Amino acid sequence: VRYVESGGGLVQPGGSLRLSCATFGFTFRNYAMTWYRQAPGKEHDLVASIDHGGGGIEYAGSVKGRFIISRDNDKNTVYLQMNSLKPEDTAKYYCHRGDYSDNWGQGTLVTVAA
């Protein structure tokens, strides 16, 4: 199993980014997927999750109304549209299916700064 996150970068407060996570090695359409983020020195925090069919969407309170999670089961990819970004959104972002036997991907770094 492998996760390849991309789309991060440096953005000013109020800006937007769209993250992508390509997945390999499992039947993507059978699994719920979750975006996590990890700020320096902190644990992975749940950002957003989506069920296998594209419903059952949930967001952390800190991103609700600003971030949108989606998925394309034909491309084995999950997305995170991030709008109205704030400095506190700065972190490395990861996707994961929640199987504890899986390693984490390399993540994609999002830096929100003026």
C-alpha cells in the first residue's frame, strides 16, 4: 500500500490550495479515506473523512466551511480543496485509509504565511 500526496505549497492567508492523494496497492473504492495533518512537534490530527462511496463526509471543526473533501474512485485518488487558508492550517498533510498496518506517505507541506 502506498499513498502519494501532492499539491502543497506556500500560500498567503485567505488563499486556496487543492491537495491530491494518489493511492496504490488496495481496492480504493472499498475504503473510506481520511485527510490528516501534522504540525511540527504534534500528532496527526484528523482534518476530513469521506466514505467509500463519496458520502458520509465529516470535517474537523477548525476547517468546516473552508475545506472540501472529495474522491474519484476511477482514479484511486482523494482530494482536499482548502479555501480561506489561515496560518494555523500550516502543517504537512497526509491521506490514509485507516488500516494501522499501512505506513504513512511522504505528505505534502502546506505553509500559510504572508
